[in-house]
Amino acid sequence: MSAAGSALFANVDWAEIGRAGVDTLAMLGGSLVLTVAVGLPLGVLLFLTGRGQLLAQPLAHGLLSVLVNVLRSVPFIILLIVMIPVTVVLVGTSLGVPGAIPPLVVGAAPFFARLVESALREVDRGVIEAAQAMGASPRQIVFDALLPEATPGILAAATVTAIALVSYTAMAGVVGAGGLGDLAVRFGYQRFQTDVMVVTVALLLVLVQVLQMIGDRAVAHFSRR
Amino acid sequence: MIELSDIHKTYRAGSGEVAALRGIDLRVAAGEVFGVIGQSGAGKSSLIRMINLLERPTAGRVTVDGVDAASLDAAGLRGLRRRIGMIFQHFNLLSSKTVVENVAFPLQLEGRLSREDIRARALALLDRVDLADQADKYPAQLSGGQKQRVGVARALACEPKILLCDEATSALDPETTRQVLRLLRELNGELGLTIVLITHEMDVIRRVCDRVAVLEAGRVVEQGVVADVFLSPRHATTRRLIEEGGDADDAGAGGPGAGRTVRLTYRGETTYAPLLGRIARETGVDYSILGGRVAHIRDLPYGQLTLALVGGDVDAALAQFAAAGVAVEEIDR
């Protein structure tokens, strides 16, 4: 850092910023993997049980749909607090990065599931019909036709979800999970350290840009249309 | 080979019900090309989906190759569907798979052959439809006609005895349509494939089918050998479909001219016989040609001529035509 740089960012503790960055990435990585692991099957089920679909089950679809809507309508900051007892059971603590991951997943998985459902709806019905006409079982239709065809849409959904998770992690400071967003709130806002605010927000912005770029590349790679 | 007995299909639409099929009886013999023609909404696409039970009849029996399709369990039905190939108006190829992977797809689902055997068979099928050089492209890179040929190769992958064609040429231009129809005819000849096709174009029926059924509002209003139905349609719907195809010989009606107007229909070799001049000379009848065409129904040449006849012995002339095997129909003007 030059002298001018140090003066400009007088309050910025770069080691602190580094730790916060690692925390954000850990929360993001951990929760994204689990969100996809939970949300993808949920989205597939939402799609398959829907009206006129392969395993049309109005009752099951209605129940899943209500569950997803309820979870999606709880503000994340409330979810963080309400989830505390469940989080303790799941990961043994409600604090720090591990304590933030269960609420992040519960907050993001229903969102991702809805996006997956709509990505699957975009798959040409004719392709599913063709697979049926070839004697494909429902399992084969899902794994060999539906998911490969919807891959670009699902990757785009994962990108949107990852970016939503970045903004969720900013609230995870409530349970002491740290991260860049937490730094911005505690130092930048509450202590009026504008320089910390600027640096953390800039880093979050870069993170979002990078995620979007990776996502766009992945979508382009798998698009054959 | 395929037998549909008293098939009914009713859909629920809002609070009411819509009957798509109302008592269909059809038999398709092994090795024949059977066409079902009708306007949109006539029930064609429901009808063809009864055969592989993509849609279940509300009432009636579907028998394929001696098996009552409704009696099959899920696994049995999947087995039956593997023995019935199907091609579609919009091709329905998997956009995420290459051409050769698309053709291999049914074999992969079947899971009987090794990976190498599957690929070899898929490549052989692509070669049969002249697309071996496109094997590693994606469907989006192909033209419509090429996509449909991939569809045909895929439909044949499991060596079916029956091929269902759901408006297979409706999204193609006329030249590509002829190519695909020629391919279907070749496959019918080479493999003894039984083909059921649905279309709204009389031209498709004329080019490939042995027999045809005309569908109107969920009922078969006319069926028979294509040449009979085509050259002497009995039902108004059939006549309308022939007119829409531009194949109607509608000349003569309302035109000027004296004498009697007749329509002569030739079939087979008679089409090329120099009858008209000879009969005119012998009976002293003068004629003017009001309309006509010479074309083929599958491989059968036929001609239709509308003539105004004046002078001489018209009755004798008509008798001579009839004796020569020409169908004579007098038209009132």
C-alpha cells in the first residue's frame, strides 16, 4: 500500500477484509452446493407432479408448492433467527459460518427449486413425448432427456441463486458468521467508516460480476440451440 | 397388424367434455402404408397416439401385433413402444445430444447392446438416411429435412415392425417432403415396415399410401384403396381435401360450350393409350378439352380429362371409352 492509499483507507484492516472474504466464500460455496443438492430434486418433483406432467399428483404438488411458497415468503433475516434451534440440531452450533449455512440453504433452496421447475417447463414437450414413444421409463425420461435438455436453464438458475446467496450472506452477521457484508454493516455503517464500506461493497460487486460471468460461460457451453 | 375397434376418446375441457374420437374402426395390414387424412381438429393426432398408447382411449380396443395394448403393464407397454417407431412434425430430437447420440438414444434406453455396438448401429442407420457425415453435429445445425431423416433413423433404431408418422412432412418444404416420402416408401419396401401416417395433405397420401381413411370430426367418413378414394371420392370432406391439394379436376363446370360434358378417368396403362383420337375419328365426335391432368398415385399412372363432346354419335363414343376400361362420368352443366 502506498502512503496515499493508506491515508485514503485509514480504517481498513486488510487482514480483516481477507478473513471476511474467506468467510463469505465459505458460506457461499457451502450453501450453494447444498442448495443445489436440495433444490434440484425439489424442483424436479414440483415439475413432475404438476398438472398434465409425467407423474401428475395434484395433492403432492399442492403440498410442495405451499411449502416452497411459505419458505420463500419468510424474510431471510427472520429465517436466520427462527432457524436457530434447527441449526443447532443440524450442525451443533448456531454461530459462525457453519451456523449460517442451514438458514442460507433453507432460504435459497425453495427459490432455486422454483427456477428449476420453470427451466424444466421450457423443455419441449415433444421431446418428452418422443422419449415416451421410445419406451423410456419415467426415471430415464428425467435423467436421460429432461435434465440434459434443461441443463442450460438449470445453470442459469444456479447463477441467479448464487448471486441471491451473496446478498443473503450479508445478513449472516446476525448469527456471527462474519463475511464482507457483516464488515460493511458493523464498521462501514455502524462506525461510519465509509472507506470500509466502499472496499467491502466493491469486493462484493466484483464477486457478483465473477459469478455472473462464470454462469454465463457455463450456460453458453451447454447451449446447443 | 394393427386393429382399432370402436375407439372413443373424450377430453375434459373446463367444465364440459370434448369428443376427439367417436367410434373409430380401422385395420392396418402388415406391410402396408396406411394414411389417415383430415383437417386440423379432426382427431388425427389423437388417433395415431392410440396405437402406441401415448394417449389412452376412453373406450374401445387397441390390438397391435395380436396383443391387446390396454392389457399390458408398464414394462410391457414400454416393450411394445420399442417395437413401434415414431416420427414427429417437429422432429422432437434432443437438442443436447449430437445426431449420432440421438439415433443411439432408443438403443441406450433399451440397454441391451454394448456402447460400441450401439454406436456402430447408429452410424449404420445414419448411413442409410445419407447423414453419416453429419453424425457429430447437433440438431440445431441441420436443416429441417435432415432433422426428419435423423428422426427416421432414430425411429428405426430398435428395428420396429411399425412406423408411426405424425404429420412428418408438414413442417417441410415441397422438395424435402418428396425426399422424406421417398425414404418412407423405400423403407416400406426394404424392411416390410408397416407405416401409419397422418396428414392434412392429399399429396402425401397420393405419393406413399396404399390405403387411406378420411377422418372428420372424430369419425372415419370414407376409407379404401387410395386410387379409388382419390379418383372417385364419395364424401364431401374427401372432395374438399382433394381440392385443397390442388389435385381436383374442377374444369368444365360452368364453362361455355355446346354439347355434353364428360369426365374420363383412366388408370394404369390405359393412361398412355391413344384412345381419344381414335374414338373421335370412328364416331365422328368433336371434342374440346376443358381440363385434365396425368399423374401418379404411388406407382399407378392415372389421367383425368374433362371434355365437351359435340356432333357425331356421342353415346357410341362413350360406350367405346367404357369398353376400353375408362371410367366415364357425365357432368351436368
